[in-house]
Amino acid sequence: MDLNLTGEQLANAYCASCHLKPDPEILDKRTWGEKVLPDMRKRMGLFLPEDFGQLLPEDLGIPPGVYSKAQLIKREDWEKILDYYLDHAPDSLLPQARKSAPTLGIPGFQASRPDLHRIKGNLSTMLQIHPETGDLWLGDRLKMIYILDPKNGFQIKDSIPTEVAPVDINWNYDGSFDLLTMGRMDPSNDSLGMVSKFWLEAQEWQSKELLGGLIRPVDLAVADWNGDGEQDRVVSQFGNHFGKMSLYLSGSKNPTEVILRAEPGARRAIAVDFDGDGNLDVLGLMTQAQEGIYVWLNKGANQYKEKAILRFQPAFGASDFRFEDVNGDGHKDIIVVNGDNADLSQVLKNYHGVHVFLNDGENKFEELWFYPMYGASGIEVGDFDDDGDLDFFVLSFFPDDLQVPKQNLVYFRQNEKGEFDPYVLSENVEGNLLTIAVGDTDSDGDLDVVVGAFEFNDLYKGASKSWKPFVFLENKNK
């Protein structure tokens, strides 16, 4: 039927049928007109003469079903939507809102970039600090794990080859560990990811596959969700056009997969009894189109009920989150960083940054604090200055390189008023920062920070410099 709807009404109907409807103001005219809207049009099966000569989705290896074979919108209705967005979008995005300027130098920390004395690319894909030994476990895109000794200048104690790039790890009580490997790091729908168990046998590392066929996984959470005394696993399978958030429950023979959400963009999961009923639930972050924080409530008998806690528009770029009591009222709050800037809209966005959503005591969340930070992509939370409250370290994989001072790593120290004072490194750190880990590397009782570098030149052109894969921030507060 021709209801003679306006462009805004049509956008409310069509755009909001797949995800939260984005406002025109979130992107500039050029990005809407040349990148985002043409792709949305093709997903609805509307191809125009201007598309002739371009590769079709199937030519690009995009799986069937992502771009509709049937035309789902009339051309005249599409043109109304197009006009609505282009008429209301700004020529260029507004700058960041006024914020406290970061202070140069991170108080209480001594920063260094250790030289590992070999020619190798800085391509860190995983950083974890062992909770007992304090050793740094570094995963490399070139299919290797290195165990480094912080107490001896980060000398290499051991190295372990992997099938593909390692991205997450969980240590077991018996000295073995479960490793999540990603498959292709570049956007893909390949199912090369896996979870493998590694153990030492006669001083040699052995491994076996526990879970395979994972779609570009990025995060592994381990807990006993079904209460049988065995480990279960939630794997965030980010994927590309396809993906899923999956819970693998232990069983007598093979794990049982419970698909919590069958969509791409699964980013992180946390085990928590969210509703206080005694059963462990899954609290997770979904990115891409259906951006938001969701909880999957454990109803027993392997049944889980999804509930949306926070929803974000599809260009929000959520990248990571934590669930911690920020204001000390006994209720855990949600901290979200958003700054993913690798898709169709690669422009600096004033809504990228760090968000704190306070819990009202009944698991309803309202944004209390926002600090603009271009490209914010990873966060660690802890009492870094040992004063009894929580602070944040946030890294940016997509910073504004022209911003002064450079804000690719910001330390937010909570002050006595419950506000956060920002600090940045006084040292110039080259390359993109991709990974971050915290732990006690020197057994002195405080939290040290390690930030991993991922330098694209080393990936595309090969290594030519001494290997310095991370920045080490040694905590000197004690």
C-alpha cells in the first residue's frame, strides 16, 4: 500500500525493524550518502543503475541471506529515506564535548617499553598476567605464545606454537590452560577458531582441541553454569556477517551448545548471578547492528531467557565493558567503552568514549558519566592507586593522531568526590594499542599494567626494528 509516509516515518519503519533507528546527526552527509546508506539499500535488495559495474555481494564472498534477493523497499520510498538522512545530517561531525583536559604523565606508574632484543613485528593479539606467577603471557598474530619473566627484564621463559592467532586464555588448577585462537583476524565468516587445552608432558607442550568450528571468536568465559562441577564455556564468536554468543555446557561426551544469540558482534561475556536466584547467568556485550548489553538469565534445564539491559544505535561502536561497583554503594555498575571505527563510517565520532551506567539497586541502569575519547576500544578496572575506590585504564585503537596530548591510553583516577581525573602517557608511544592486561607482575601487592602494540606496518611490510611488543607501566604506589 502507498501510505504516503515521510522519510522519517519510513526510516522509523524500515531502519528500526532491524536495529535501533540511528538519528541522522550521528554521521556526516558524505558518510551517509557514500558509505552507509548504499550498503543498507543493497541489504534490502534494492539495486540501482549506479551499482552496475560493481561487484555483487556474492562476488565478495558474502554468504547468502545477508543481502536480500527480493526487493524489500520501493525505490521512491528509499529516496525519501535518503533525503531525510542527507537533509538532517551535518556537513561534518561536531567536535568532542568539553571535557577535563588530560594531564601529561600517569601518577604512581613508571612507564617503559622493554626491548626483547630480536627483529620481530609488534603484533600482539593477547596479553594476560598469570595470577600466581606474575609472568606475562603474550600472544602474537604470527601464531605463537611467549611466556615472559617480568622479574628478569621480560626474558622469554618459554614459547608455544599455536594453530592461529591466540586471543584469550584460562589457566586451570592442574597447570594446564585453555586457549582461544581466533582464526582469521581480518573480517571474515571463516570458522577456523577453536578452544584447545594445553598441558606439559615430559617438558613438552601437548594440546588437544576442545571446541572447534568457531566463527572468529574473541573472548572466552569459563564457569560452571549448569552446576555439575565441571567447567562450561561461553565463547563470543564475533564473526563478520555471521556470528553468535554461544554457551557450551559440559557433558558426558561432547559439550552441548546453547546459542544465546545468533548474530555477529559478540564481544565479551561475564559469569554473574544477575537476578540473585542462585544460578549463574551470562552478562554479555553485543556489537555491530544489535549493539547493547544483554543478560541471559539461567532458568535451569539448559534454558536461558534473554533480556536487554542497555541498547545502542548501530554506529555506536561498542568495544568492551566491565561490571563493577564504581561508586561503592554495593551494586555493580556497567562501564562501557565505544570506539570501533573499522567499518563503513571511519570518521572521528564525538560520542566515542567511556560511559558509566549506575545501577539503581534493581538492575536498572542510567548513564552517570561520559568522557569523550576517540576510538576507545579496551578497558581494565581496578584500585590502581590503592585508595579503596576503582579507577580505569582505557586504550584507543583508533585515536585522533592529531590530538594533543595524544590520547591512545588514558588513566582515569577516581578522586575523593567520586569524579575521574584523566592522565595520559608523557612518553610518545608509536603504533596502535590493541590489548591491555593488569596484574601483579612483581609480587609487591599492587596492580601493574601492560598494553600491547599492534603495528600495521609490521604486518604489511615486515619487521625491520627491534621487538618491543608492549608498554609496561610498573605500579609504584606502594
